[in-house]
Amino acid sequence: MDSITRMDRSIEAVVHDLEIALARSAEIAREISTLDAGHRSNPHLLRTKELLADLRARLDGIETFVQNCQMRVHRGDEPPEDIDLWM
């Protein structure tokens, strides 16, 4: 298997896991919104919402990084071995 194919497979696996994590975080946000209706001032709920927002931001950042790696693999301006090390 050549290095570009190997990188594509690695990136696809990471993207798949990210999609699952992002979907789960969206599901959790929906669940929290149902709890939020009657407990807007609950400090535990507010902290949970903050943690979820932080998690979502980090997942979005990882997703952007992985997409950039994938573009670099296909453009060919970075050796695939370097991208493999980043991953």
C-alpha cells in the first residue's frame, strides 16, 4: 500500500470517529436543552453546558486539522510521511 493510500485510510478513520463524536455532542446538547427549560439557574447544568461547548470547539478544531491534512496529502506539497507524523 502506498503512503497516500495509507494516509487516506488513516484520515478516513479519524473523520469517521469525529463524525460520531460530533453527533453525540449534538445529541447531548439536545438532551441538555430539554433539562434547561425548568432549571436555567442550576450551576451543575450550566457547567455541563460550558464543558459541552468546550468539547464541541475542540472537536471542530480537530476536524479542521484533519481536513487540512487530507488536502495536503492530495496536493502533494507535503511528504505523506510528515502528515503521518502529525496524525
